[in-house]
Amino acid sequence: MIKNICCIGAGYVGGPTMAVIALKNPNIKVSVVDINAERIAAWNTNELPVYEPGLLEVVKQARGRNLFFSTEIEGSIREADMIFISVNTPTKTFGVGKGRAADLRFVELCARQIASVATTNKIVVEKSTLPVRTAQAIKTILSETGNHAKFQVLSNPEFLAEGTAVDDLMNPDRVLIGGDQTPEGLKAIEELTAVYASWVPRERIIQTRLWSSELTKLTANAFLAQRISSINSISALCEVTGADVDEVAFAIGADTRIGAKFLKSSVGFGGSCFQKDILNLVYLCEFFGLPDVAKYWEQVILLNDYQKRRFAMNIIQTLFNTVSGKKIAMLGWAFKKDTNDTRESAAIYVSDHLLNDMANIWVYDPKVPEKSIYADIDYLETRSSEKNKELLTVTHDPYEACKNAHAIAVVTEWDEFRSYDWQKIYDNMMKPAFIFDGRNLLDHKKLMEIGFKVKAIGKSY
Ligand code: UDX
Ligand code: UDX
């Protein structure tokens, strides 16, 4: 029976996952540790570093009871019988596999740290999304501890989506646990199964071998992203033929073999996982000498880049082929609604294209702080950070963002955008007043009645 869990990495995945495990297992002590002291401090307040609907309530119930956030990494590892590794695994920006392979140095560091401080047997759980066979590397490092501690490595990928993390954790479609098919491995799988079985029905807990579990995570994300790229490819065709992409999506989704979910055409998918995981899959295929398979999956990414570029180019062309010196209001910056996460958000790339044409962008997002917005755009290194500050302004007032603007670009599907006073916004804009709805979120008919010129994804108004 597991009594003490440690999770290394208090991010979007580690934080919410451990909060729910602690809530549902009051007899297990759960310590979440992180090298980032500021982040840990925030987890101990009511201003959590991660915005997720319902998360604060869960944290408040368990925090101080059996859920603890600290920077005491070594002490927590030593005490724990089960250690989750939930650190970030960004795409490598240098060297072998640059731009594709996952940078596993944080995972490796965790394994080394566990190896150096552990004195008793432990189960190590990969929570971060990792390329297939990473567990082998972790095992190799752990086997070199010098003391007599024994380790079992499990893969337990996270399928929660940001913005719905608490619901996804409370009521998952499935929990996946992969491990070695040895007596010790199977025992470790059972131990972790028992933790989830506190609230997840047994039949939803899938047990597999280690490599299947690792590969399932990459495959699930690749399939999901592929649906979006597929419908987005059709959106371009809709715009030139007069078909309506929402009608097409609805009608194909009614076929139960296709299904209705994840068919919402958009300015392009973002988030920390899809692009990274597919690139990872592409890299794996190339590594194993399967270039045709690599190309097949790479196309999902290329189509997504195309969709973001197409949206930006449509804005420039519609505004009479130049946005230079024109004020463009950007509503939304997060990669989707109900999160303050901006990793790989379409907004960043759309803005970059517009800034290249010297647009004057005013950004409003209900949850993303100003410093993240500048950090995101500076990170691209397309222009100096002074230039970005000069061309891009962040505001807390959507009406101010839209005032005297030539166009509005809706890039995140925040619910609040629907309830704005669109007549008032229209009255204060430059004419003709354009709206580019990258999420098909707003009531286009009503906007056109007001006088807006509406451009939307997969529509040909
Ligand atoms: C997760 C997964 O780990 C990633 O593999 C998956 O594909 C996406 O979700 P996420 O929780 O979103 O990542 O990442 P992030 O919010 O960046 O959190 C990672 C945390 O780990 C950070 O707070 C960071 O400070 C911490 N960390 C990183 C450590 O504590 N130690 C390290 O050595 C590196
Ligand atoms: C995803 C997976 O859904 C989750 O299972 C995995 O564990 C992590 O990666 P996440 O990145 O948090 O989760 O968000 P998700 O809801 O999948 O959205 C990803 C992107 O796709 C967002 O930018 C979203 O706006 C976009 N999207 C989603 C669409 O454009 N159309 C859709 O129909 C659905």
C-alpha cells in the first residue's frame, strides 16, 4: 500500500493531478515539489499559479491535510514510496534532433536526483509525456545508485486537457498504466492502480506494457490534432466554394464512426502538447528509419502552420494589402479558453505575421498577464524587444483595445467575448469595421446587422 507520494514538477499537469489524487486518497501524504520557489509559494496561496476552473476548491480541501507544496525536493524523494516525474519536456532547440526531439534533460536530472538520495525501494512514475523507451534511460540511471534501493518504472501518461483539468481528472475516460511484465513490474502496476481506484472505476484503468503506454500518449495527441488539421484543411476549401465549415463538421460528426467531438475549425491548435508530441512522433519515425510515416504525421503540423499564416494573411489582404500603422485589436492570447497558458498559442504566430507588416496590435486577454504576452512574442526573436513594445500594447479593457481599431481578430474562444456590447464597439471603430473570427465564436448575423464586415474560418460571407 502506497502511503507517501512525491511529485517532482508543480506545473499544469503535476499540480492539478496531485491535488485530485490527494483529495481522493486522504490516507496518502502527497508532496508536490519544484525547483521554482516562486511557483511553490503561489501554490500555497489562493492565487494558484495555474488557472483551472474548480482547482482552487480541490486544493483548499486537501492542502495542509495530506497535500503539501514545497521546494524540499530531496527530503520528499527520500520519504516517498512512489515518485511522479512531471517536469516539462520541451522540444530541443539545439543539437541532435533540434526542433523535433524532446529535450529530456529535466527528466534525466530528476532520475539522477532520485538515484542519489533514495535509500529505500521506490516506484518511479513517468507523468511527463516522453518519447517511447525513455523509461529505459530512467531505469539505467536508477540502477547505478550504489546503495541497495530497487526501482520499478511505470508510465502513466496524463490525458487531461487544460481548462477542464479538474473534470477530466475526476471523471477520466481512462487511466493508462504501463509497466514491466515481470512479477515486480505487475505488482507496481497494481499499487498505482489502487491509488486511482479510490475514485476511478476499475474497468477504466487500462494496464499495458511500458512501451505501449508511452506510445499511446503520443498517438492519442497525434490523432486529436489530426482531426483539427483535417477540418481546418476543409475550412480553406469552404471559404472558396461557399460551403460552411460548421455545417460540414456537424454533418460528418453525426456519423457515429467519426463522432462530433474535436471537429471545431479554428485559427489553429496550440498548447504545450500537440505540436511537441507530434514532432516527437515524427522524430521517432525518422530515427527508426520510417521516413514515410514521419512525413504523414508531419503534415498535421504543416497544415496547422498554414492555418495560422492563412488567417494572418487574410487580415492583411482584406485591410487593402497593408496593416502598417493600423490598429488591430486582438481578443484573446491563451491557446484556448479557461486557461492562462499561452504555450504555442495561435495568437503568438498570428501577431508575429502582423507585426512583420508593422501593424499596431492591442491585445486583451482575461487571464494572461502582460509579461507573458511580451515574453511570448520576444521569444520568437523576430524583432527586438523594444520594437515589440513599440508595436504591441496590452490592455485590461477590451473596449479600449477595440477603440479606433481597423479590425478585431478573435483568436481565443473566451465566453465573455459573446456578451460584449458590440454596437458600442462598432461605433468606436474605424470604418469599414472588420472582425476576423478565428474561432467562429460570435453571432455573425447580428454583427453584420450592426454593420461589421465579418470574416470567419470556413465561411464565405
Ligand atoms: C506537462 C508534462 O510534464 C509535459 O511533458 C507534457 O507534455 C505537458 O504537460 P506541464 O506541467 O504543463 O508539463 O509543464 P510546466 O507547467 O512547465 O511544469 C513543469 C514544472 O517542473 C515547472 O514548474 C518546473 O519548475 C518544474 N521543474 C522542471 C522541476 O521542478 N525540476 C526540473 O528539473 C525541471
Ligand atoms: C491536449 C489533449 O486534449 C490532452 O488529452 C493531452 O493530455 C494534452 O493535450 P490541451 O492541449 O490542454 O490538451 O487542450 P485541447 O483541448 O486538446 O486543445 C488543444 C488545441 O486545439 C487548442 O488550441 C484548442 O483551441 C484547439 N482545438 C481543440 C481546436 O482548434 N478545435 C477543436 O475542435 C478542439
